[in-house]
Amino acid sequence: MAMNTHGLTDDQKDIRALAARFADEVVAPQAMQWDREHRFPKEVVQQLGELGLMGVCIPQALGGAGADYLTYVLVIEELSRGDAGLGVTLAVHTGAGTLPVIARGTRQQIERIVPPLAQGHELAAFALTESNAGSDASALATRSDNGNLTGTKQWVTNGSVAHSFIVFAKDPDRPSAFVVRRGAHGFKPVRETDKLGLNSSSTADLQFDETPAERLGLPGAGLRIALATLDGGRIGIAAQATGIAQAALDLAVKHAKERRTFGKPIGAHQAIQQKLADMQTEIEAARALTWRAARLKDADRPHTVEGAQAKLFASAVARRVTGEAIQVLGGYGYTRELPAERYYRDAKVTEIYEGTSEIQRLVIARALLGEAARE
Ligand SMILES: Cc1cc2nc3c(=O)[nH]c(=O)nc-3n(C[C@H](O)[C@H](O)[C@H](O)COP(=O)(O)OP(=O)(O)OC[C@H]3O[C@@H](n4cnc5c(N)ncnc54)[C@H](O)[C@@H]3O)c2cc1C
């Protein structure tokens, strides 16, 4: 487990320790099997619900644990250290599928939709991407005809397992956000995507054919809702990336103490020491950026740029550190006997989803340059 507890409150430390213990005792020992079998660990998600971890930052009045965003981010990091697929399941469920309902829903929608999600009885998803609308979310083709949705969404995390979906559709010209229930007329997950990693998470295409949906927020506010959701969601993905990197470092350190070459542990070779020192330093920097963004969000301060910086940096750290971990493990790192190769595969996607690294740089540069960046 990561040692850094700078500035955490006792409550934050306690919930982090709970998540860390669960990750070490329940998640990590099974993660390799889930990855091989491409299995979504439904029973573990249910256990997370019982521990109050499916609604960490949801108010207690709505069935959540009532903790702050930083605490939620700590939980994502710890769970991702055990299994990154489980980390993204939680991150999308809470950050992308539940919080926008609280932020934009009517009182009636909030009281009806949120409690089963916060308690982990139901799962949530967020469906923005389409085959021709990824980074350019405004290009979406799914349309609403008086609240009936028709179109196809792509690569929706929790797509095959969720009960509540936030779906974005043209309404009629500008996107609005909608909520669709599993089992609604004309709605079905049509394909699970075969991926490089994150094999314990569901990533599905969804089809809507005149599916009745209820609007979330104002008509035409869809893009604003999506972007605000991603502002917070990116902090969660930065935490996921940090967790994957930490797992890779922990494995590399263990191996460096045990593996011997030329009569000594490989950790006695300075080349290996240098690698491990760089890996740890980069992870601490990623964590610090992530916590900074989460703390700004908790203080209701702007956090768009800080969240983009955290995700940009942490995802690159995850890619580098997982690659270096394989290097420290040598041939063992390249085999499926140890989890280093899974960390490497899982890390890559953190540079892609919830906005690619190129898009994070655009966000940061636009804030630096203002109007000059748009000419
Ligand atoms: C495992 C997984 C889970 C996902 N989960 C979800 C989910 O739950 N909900 C959801 O809605 N989506 C989800 N996505 C989709 C994800 O958010 C998109 O893949 C991502 O936004 C990038 O879009 P794209 O793949 O269409 O790439 P494109 O937009 O086609 O980009 C291709 C390349 O061009 C670059 N590029 C594009 N535009 C610019 C530009 N203006 N300037 C510079 N470079 C640019 C990109 O950075 C990238 O390198 C998921 C994807 C994956 C792989």
C-alpha cells in the first residue's frame, strides 16, 4: 500500500485503509483469473456495495457514505491497485453515472434514481461515445424524438451490467442528456468489446430504437453536462492510473529484493535502484496532482485544468512505470505467471478514455492561451 498520507483526515485514512484491505485480501488474489476469463466480478461489486464503497461520495441521505471526493478518489486508487477493471467499474458508476443525476436531476429524479445506485443494488453507466463521435462528442448521431431515443452508442463501460444509463442524444439539433432504464422498450446491449486489457470490466455497444427516456437537465444542455462530468471523472481516472502504477512498483520492488544475479539481489544493482527511484517519484507526483484536483473539486473551486493535468500526467506515469516494472522483472515480467503484463495492458487505456492525452493537452493549452488558442 502507498505510504503517503500527507494531509489526509482520519476519516479519509480509515476509508482508504478499508479499500486497501479489500483490494489486498479480496480483489488482487482473483484479478488474474478475472482477466483471463474476461469475467465481470458481480459478487465483488455487491460486496463493495455492502461496504458502502459504491457510493463513497454520495450524501448519506441518498444512501451513500457521505464522504468527500478525495476519499472517493483514494478508494479508486486502492481498488485499481488490486484490479484496474474494478476501478473503472466504480469510477464510471459513481463519477459518470450517479453524480450527474445529483447535479442536474429534479428532486424527484434524484430521490428515485440515486439511492439504489449509491447502495450498490444497481449499477450506472454513461453513454456518450458513438462510432463517429469520440473526442468530437458534438458529432453524435443518436437522436431524440420527443424523448424517444434512436441510435447506437459505443464502448460504454458497465454497458452490459448497468441498470441506469445517462445517454446523450440530439434533441432535436443540440445534445441533451437523458436517463434510460435497463429493459426499456427498444434498448439492448448489442456487443461486448474484446479489449487489450481491463478484461474484468464490461465495455459494450448499446442500441436504442425509439426507446423512451427521461430528460436530465435542461434541453440542449447535454454537452455542458457531459463536459462537467468528465471534469470530475478525469480525476478518478488519474487515481486509477496511479493505482495501476503503484501495483507495478510494489511488484517490481518485491522482485528486486528476491531475484539474484551475479551473486546479489538485482536491487543491489544501481541500474535497478535508479529505475525504482524514478518510478516511485513519478507515482508520488501523479498522486499529488490527483489529490490537488480532488481537493479543488471538494472546495467547489474550478478544477478543469487541474483534472486534465492530473490525468495527462498520471496516465503517462502508469504507462511508463508498468513498462519499467516488466523490465525489472525481466522474462518473468513478460509472462502471464505474474501480473506485470496485465498492469501494462490495463495502463494504456488511461491515456485514451475520458478524453485522450491529446485532448487533455488541448484543455490545458486553451486555458493558457485563451482566445488565441482558438484562432
Ligand atoms: C475501455 C474503454 C471504455 C470506454 N468507456 C466509455 C464510456 O463509459 N462512455 C463513453 O461515452 N465512452 C467510453 N469510451 C470511449 C472513449 O471515451 C473514447 O475512445 C475517447 O474519448 C476517444 O475517442 P475515439 O476513440 O473516438 O478517438 P478519436 O476521437 O477518433 O481520436 C483518435 C486520435 O486522434 C486524436 N485527436 C482527436 N481529435 C484531436 C484534436 N482535436 N487534436 C489533437 N488530436 C486529436 C486523439 O487524441 C486520438 O489520438 C471508452 C473507451 C474505451 C477504450
